[in-house]
Amino acid sequence: MTTTADDAAREKSPLPAGETDITFASPPVDDTEEAAQRAVLRAADHLLARQHTEGWWEELFSTDVSYDAHDLFLRHLLGILDEQVATASGRWIRSQQSADGSWPLVFDGAGHLGTTVQAYVALRFAGDGPDEKHMARCAAWVREQGGVADAQLETRMWLAMLGLWSWDDLPEIPPEIIALPKWAPMNIYSFGYAMRQALVSLSVISAHRPVRPASFGIDELFAPSDGSETAARTSAPITSWAGVFQRANTVLRAYRSVTPRPVRRAATNAGACWLLERQEADGSFGACTPITTWVVIALHLQGYSTDHPVLKAALGYLDDCAFRPEDGVRRLRTVKSPVWDTCLAANALLDAGLAPGHPALVEAADWLLTRQAGRTGDWAVRRPHLVPGGWAFEFENQNYPDNDDTAEAVLALRRIGHPDRPRVDDAVDKAVRWCLGMQSGNGGWGAFDADNTSTLPSKLPFFDFGEYCADPPVADVTGHVVEMLAALGMRRDPRTRHAVRWLLGQQEDNGAWFGRFGVHHVYGTGCVVPALVAAGVPLGHPAVRRAVAWLSSVQNEDGGWGEDWAAYTDPACVGHGVSTASQTSWALLALLAAGERDSAEARSGVRWLTERQTDAGTWEEPQFTGTLMPGSVACHYGAYGHVFPLMALGRYARHHGPEDTP
């Protein structure tokens, strides 16, 4: 996707009749309203044309090239890497290289050391030589950043398996961790769901220490060193977490050498069994390519051949996630997002004024009803008596439904005029009961678990994700759940009030809310303000006014809003960045909910969107405005640049907010 070169207002054409039968209560009173109504009709037509025949929507969900590299590493380790796959994947990875020789985490972002090292090694597998200009440029950049030794742990783990790094220089991850009871401080369930599956896989891999050497070396990626850095790494104070785990790692390394083989074998077998129980119907683990990749390696080391049905299904899933954007180019999807995309698309069309009984919406509801989780998952560890009822993000993910998708699914289903109302109501009731049961003790909601708030996982040297190794309540997810409860008439329910109090307490000094799964404070504020207003918080409440003031203060001169991915690590970037369609829409959703429809800021934001709608009826957005791991793994939602503008413009054009939607 590329940015549009023409940001000027386009010549207006007559309002299209379209296929939507959308009408507006009153004619536009000025050019801004007219442009908004026109944009809504065109965007709705565009979105309806993108619906799959089975009723769902799905656009491309993408991340950086590291997972494309992992796919090549996996195939090498299994002995199934063929030249055609390596060459085609190499073309994609090469095409994403920045001018300075690095690879970024996000579109037009700064180079990331771990991603760059992995991309370089992947290109070596694809046949690129170290003397080629783009490779030499990359190697020079890596050395300038400190070389391989300063790369993230995940990168060095892969290099160890390829014979390019020493296993002795990695932290021990004892497979016996699988045996820790659920009440133990650092048991596997104190990690978030993705980290949990990765941890169990890595513990098995670490026990085996596999090496399938690459046919090349990467000396050119190592920075010259006098040994001072290594000494510094081994001399952390005993009073620091780093010092504690350095010494614990020494003990664990000694334990490895004396552990009876039957004990270790029992631990790795237990880990493998735990993983096997979580394979999804589509063959995936965790319903995404990175987790599936780690699990495949772990199971293969436990004796499962590539012909075993479990691994055949998993490898089939990975093959299915590969697609070819053009001839000779192979790219890997990180995850598929049909439930999330479908919920957002349906809500956007309803906000635009599409009739609730429109066939497209009924078909979407029919499909969503088939995706509701019907069995318990890891969430039941903390909520053992709770009946299933949530939705997950992907096609197949029965083990890990989440509160965010569940809230959005309910918000859509309750508004769609489905002919079988009892069936829909039953699904909604189950979902609401499940969601309420997943509320954490502090009043908020995390994504996948309840009360998953331990800080200890962030201290362990197993991952590079810090505090995000757990799954504590976050403002954006809680906002969506509160919006759902308010829409169901539960404003005064004690659980809703508890959540509202928690949200009010999470507002930051600048007036914004932190966004965990979107970039970043603009996203968090766009999720929370509509929820608070829907739940009965007055428009004049200080929290609402402070949020409006903050959004006004960070609006760009062009009328839009943007926030750079670097805001997760650089406070100076909070609220600042190139205007994007999704972030402008999030700000508008908050302003509209706060009663600011006719403000200069809202009208400028509306004009920014209408002036940049493409001839096809959508918006170009190459920027990454989604998040998997703040500061570490960004994502680009192909749907965001369309559904959120339609949602915001629909609410503007129809003079309503989420609290008074039909």
C-alpha cells in the first residue's frame, strides 16, 4: 500500500446512489456535512463489495519481516527448505530494506537491530552474498548498533539453532517450569497467552539445544569488542533483578548438568503434551504463525516427524498463511483477523446508517454466530466455573477467546436485525456472562485472562517484552467492554460502575489514556471517551473535558491526528506523528462522543478524512497503527484505514454517538 500523492480536495461528483439504501435524516447544511455524507455512501459501497461470500470481512494483517525470516529458519531446521521458497521470500524481505541498510518494525520507521539481523541471515539463506551492496550496507549498520551481541534475545535464540551463536550465552529456560503449580509465583499461567505458549515451546527447545548449522558464517555482523561489554553483562549487582537472574542462571546451568535424564524427559514430555492439547482445528497453535513456528520446532525435537499428522497440519497452516502479492514474491501473514474485521465492518456500516436487516449484515451475524467459542481455554485456570461464550480474533482459536473481540461482536449482533432473534439473544447472553466473569478484581479487563497481573514474568530473562509478558487490565479493552455493557442497558450495574471508576483512575496527567493494542494514546482515548459517555459520565465531567483538551492540543495543522509508533518508548512522541486515517477517526470518535460535533477541531478532522478519500471510496494508510507488543511488535491492520473513517464519518453525518445508536 502506498500513500496517495494528491492530498488536495477532489472535484465533487453527485452523491452516488450505491447499493446501500443509506439515507440521512436531513440534507447537509454546509459543505462539510455534504462531503461527509458523500464519503459515507462511497465508503459503505466499498466495504460491502469487500465482503466474503460467507459473510465475513478480512483484510491483510501484517508485521515486520522477522516472521518471514523465521519461516525460512524453521524450514532449514526441519530440512525442508527449498530454493523456490527461499528465493521468493528473499525478494519480499529485500524489498522492505531501508536506505540505511536496516529493517524497521514499522513503515518508514527507524531500523530495529533484531529484525535487521534476522533479515540479513534470511537473505543469506535466499542466496544473497555478504559482498553485495545491500548486504554490506546492512552489516555496517548492524556493527554500528553494537552487533549481534546487542540484538534481542529472540534473535540470538534463532542464531543458536543455526550454529551462529552459543547456547551457553543464552538464559536457561528449564522445562520443569511446566510442573510449577498454578499458585506458584512464576508458573506458566502468570504469563500472557502468547508468552505462555512461547515459554513452554522455548523450554523444550532449550532443553534439547538443537543446532543445524547454516552453510555460512556471519562474522561481519559482530562489532569489535575489547571484552568490557561481556564483563559488564556478568557483573550486575546482586540487589538488581538482572543480578538475581544472572546468578539463578548459573544455578540452572549447573542443574542442567546433574538433572537425571528421566526427570528432564518427563518435563519435556509434559510440555509437549500441554502444547498438543492446544492445537487448533486449522493446525495452528495460538492461531498465529510465530507461535506455531516455535511449537513445531519443540514438537519436532520431541520426536514428531514432519509427516506426523500434528506437524503436517501445523505446516499446512503456515503454508496457508503464505501468499504471493506478486509473481515470484512470497510473504507470510502473521495472523488472520476475520472476527475482528467483521465486527468492526458491521458496526461501521450500522453507524453509517445501513438498514439493520440488510442481507450483508445478516450474513455477517450468521457467520459470527458460528465462531463463538464453545469450550474452555486457559482462561478457566482463574475462572474454573465460568461457562464459555467469547469470541477470538481469528478463524480458529477456541482456546483463546478475548474480551475485546467479544465486546465488539456483541455490539454488532445486538444492532443487526437478524430474523432468528432468540438465537442471537442466546449468543449475546452467553458472551455477556463470560465477559462479566472475566472482569479483574480492580474493575478492568485484560485481553485473554482475568487478574493476570503478576510483575514477575517481566523480570525473567526469557523474553524482551518487559511488563507486557503478563495480561493485566488495559484501558482500551475495558473501554470496549464498558461500551458493550452500556449498550445493553447495564449502565447502573455495579460491575459497570466499578469499571468506570477504574477507567477514570487510569487517565494520565495529560488527559489521555494509554492504548495497549493500538498506537497509542490517541487510540486509548478514542476507546475510552465513547465508553465513559455511553456509561453515563456527563459531558461536562472533568475527565471528558481534559480528554477533549488533550486531543485539541495534539491535532495536526492539516486537521488530522497521528501518533508515531516511537511514542511507546519516547514520551516526546506521545500524540504526535503524521496524520493517518485511523488515528484521525479515533480522535473524532472521542470528540463526537464528548459533544464536540460542531467544534472547529471535529470539523477539521472530518474535512481531513473527506479530502483524502480515494476514488475507490477508501483511504490509503501505510502506517502501522496497531500493536501486538508495545515497543517491540507493531502491526498494520488493512481494515483500519477504512472501517474507522466510515465509523467516524457515519456518526458525524447522522448526528449520533455510540450512546444513542439504534
